[in-house]
Amino acid sequence: MEIKLTWSHFLTQYLVENHDGEWERHYDTFESIEWRNGATPPLETDVEAGVKVIQDEYDAQEYARKRQAEYPSWGTQLNKIYDDGLTKWKSEMVDPVKAKYPKP
């Protein structure tokens, strides 16, 4: 089951990766961030642009997350390779999933 991430998740990721100052929990908005110990807040426009980059990168990998959820377990795949060879493994287990969720 895929968990749908929200803007809040991407905001937290952006702040953790790009802001050295201390900040406290936010509630889905830039304005709700509590900046601590004299931390200088970044510009809201910079944060919004950075969050958009992170969210776009996440969205671009949707096909990969869907593929991963649909592939059989590694054990099942290895058994298929051992029993039937790489050609059947690829044609029966890998190719159908890749065709269902192609790279954009």
C-alpha cells in the first residue's frame, strides 16, 4: 500500500536538508513554523521553490514505486530464475510489470 505524502512531508524534508537553524513543528504551512534560538528563517519563496523540486522528484518516481509494489518477492524471483532461467523470469515476471508502469 502506497502512502500518499502531503506538502507537509515535503516541507519537513526541505527544512531538514536545507536549513541549519533550529525550527519547531509546523502544521502544513510556512507561517506555522516556529523558528528557535534566533534562527533566521529562509525566504518563503525559496522554501516553496525547494519544496516543489522535492515534490516533483517524488512524483516522477511514481512508476518505480508502483513497479516495486507489484514485483514478486526476491525469493520468488530467484526461484523462477533457478527453475526456468533468466529469459522466462524476465518475460513472465519483469516485462509485464514494466509494460504496465512504463517510465515517463
